[in-house]
Amino acid sequence: MLITLLIFFAAAFIGVPVAFALGFAGTLYLVVTGQASVNVVATILFGAMDSFSLLAIPLFILAGDLMLRCGMMSRIVDFAKAVMGPMLGGLAQVNIGASMVFGGISGVSLADAAAIGKTLIPSMIKEGYPRGLAAAITTSSCVMGAIIPPSVGMIIIAYIYGGSLSIGRLFLSGAIPGLLIGFTQMIVVALIAKRRNLPRSAKSWSLREIFREFRRSILALGMPVIIIGGIITGFFTPTEAGAAAVAYALVVGSIGGLHLSLRDIADSLLTSAKLSGIVFIMLATAKLFAWLLVINMVPQSLGEAIKTFVGSPQMFMVTVLVVFLVLGFVIDGIASMIMVVPVVAPMASIFNVEPHHLALVILMSTQFALLTPPVALGLFLVCPIAGCTISEAIREMLPFTACILLITLLVIYMPAVSQWLPHLVGY
């Protein structure tokens, strides 16, 4: 299996897409060793995608894209401006606040970065914010899109885990850590704004304006309430919640002065299909790789081997965090999650780690791949919008990245931070 891993990394290093590198390495292993018939490859690939629960992925992606295209993003930003505009570093605070809200709608970090970046970065630059700082704030705050529920990443990791995780509980476990990331980043913005004398809104707080903007954006704010509430109460499954979210977005996009055209719907369907296709191909080939690991008992052997060096559940999760930090430099978060979770998940029982707790730590750890070059998909998406170089953004991003790392470590060493809310509602 070690040779198979080396083949995968070699293929990925020369530019082969991760999904195809996984599939090639797994198939080559079967051809060389003869451990099983090559005919099993097709069965595993199609079986990996043939799951009703996975329908939630394209549905949630589609719902978030529809909400963005109908013009609801501008209303969310206006509401965030009314609440946070008068604070130190007004537009920077609005940027983070809007990421919090939109994270509860899109479920995808990169969608959050693109939407917030196109909406707010030009205004931030116009008001005098350094281009690198505008890009850094947008990129580092977009990680909340995958942590604050609903989250496509949580659906993926629940599926990879083998169906033993409750998506409702996983959604709730990410709510408080996601908000804490936003709040700590707001504190950093306030400190930077005071030191650099960054601009703040000329307007003072007005309850009347806050209420007016809240009323205009209440339809968008209602989506996560309906989704999470429906899953928690058992009214519908996560897949049904995705369908309800799409129906809600279609209805909202046609009322209240919003404009969702047939062309917008068609474009949204195409965009969602492309993104979902990438995820599904990766899930399929990773299933083959995971199957080979399981039949060769790699997770059990590896778990027993590292048990002599890792003496506590917390140290095990810190080790997992470090592994994903390193992988984040060479492959994107979803790819690393799909590849590593089948190895790490069986070890949870060896170290007495609660599976939902570990799944959240893994998801938070994968978000660093958006920020760490040479992959850094978040930076490559946002920096052209801001008109700055990657190095300029990285220099400004360090304190915001530290906030994400701090909250991740807090979740590891204080499980109640993430598990209190699920326990409160009966999970």
C-alpha cells in the first residue's frame, strides 16, 4: 500500500487531478497484486455515487447559488452594514459579518469567498483599505461557509464516515465554533483598525435602520432556520432539506422585489452540476482507495502503531490537525478529507474520540487548504478581485489564520464548545 500512496502523490505532483490520481493508483494496485479482480473497480465507483443521501450535495449547492443570483446577497450586506458599519474598521467588520450570514446559506467556502469578494472588496479598496488586507479578510472569513450549518463539507464527511454520523448533530456542532471564528476575527479587525486608523462608517447606529434592513433580509435569514430546524425536529432528512432549500430559494427569488430569471435558474443548474460532478468523481475514486485500505487493515495497523506515541484523545486530534495542515499545502481540503478520513475514522475508537467531535475537527482542519499556498484556492479566487499578489494577502492574513487555528484547538481541548448545542437539543 505504501507504493500505492507514492504513486498517488507522484501523479498529483505532476498535475494529474486528484480524483484520477486516486483511481489510477488504486486500479494499478489491483492489477499488480491481483488481490481482487479489476472488474470490482466499476462496481465500487458506481456504488460510491449511488446514494440517496448524496443528493443533498447538489441540492444545497443549487440553493445557495440561487439565493446569490436573486440579489439576496446585497440585502445581507446592507443588513451587516447597518449593524457593523459604525464599528472600528466598518467595512472589514461587515465583510466578516456577511460571511457569517452567507455561511448559513451557501454551505460552500469558495462560494462565500466569491460572493463576498465581488460585493465588498471594491468598496473596501475605494474607502482606502489596503488591497492585501481586503483579500486577506475575505479569504480567511470564508472558512465559516463550511463550518456554520448547513455545510456541504459536513454532508461529505458524514458519508465518508460510513453512515454512522448524524448530519443534524454535525450541523449543530459547527454552529458555535463557526461563530467564534467570526467573533475573534472581528476583534483582530478592531485592533488593526485602531492601529492603522482604518475608516469607519460616517453613520451612527440607528435601530430604525437596523430593523428596516433586517426586514429586507429576513427571507435570506429564514433559510438556515428552516433547514436546521427541519432536520433537528425530524420533519425531513438532510436530502429532503436540500430539496426544501431549493424550493425556498425559487419562491424567495420571485417575490419581494427580487429578480430570478429563467436564465439565472439555468446558469445556476449548470454551475451546481459542474461543482457537484467534481465532488462525486472524487468520492467515487476515493471509495476505491478506502476499500483497499480497509481490506488490508491499514487503519487498524496504523492506529496501533501510533498509539505508543500518542497518549491522549487530544493529542490524537492534534496529530490529525497537523496531518491536514501539511496536506493542505499540496491538495485541496475536500480531496484530503476524502483520502484521509477512511484511515483516521476507524482510529477514533482506539483513542476514545467521539466520532462527531473528530469529524468537526477534520472539517475545520481542511479549511486551511484554502489559505496555504501553493494550493490556496481561496487566495487564488480572491486576490484577482482585490488586484493584489498572493504574498501581499498572506502577510495580512496571518492574524486571521491564527484565529481559525485558535478556535480549532479550543474545540479539540474543550469538546463542550462544539458538543454543548447538540446535547442541548437532545443529540
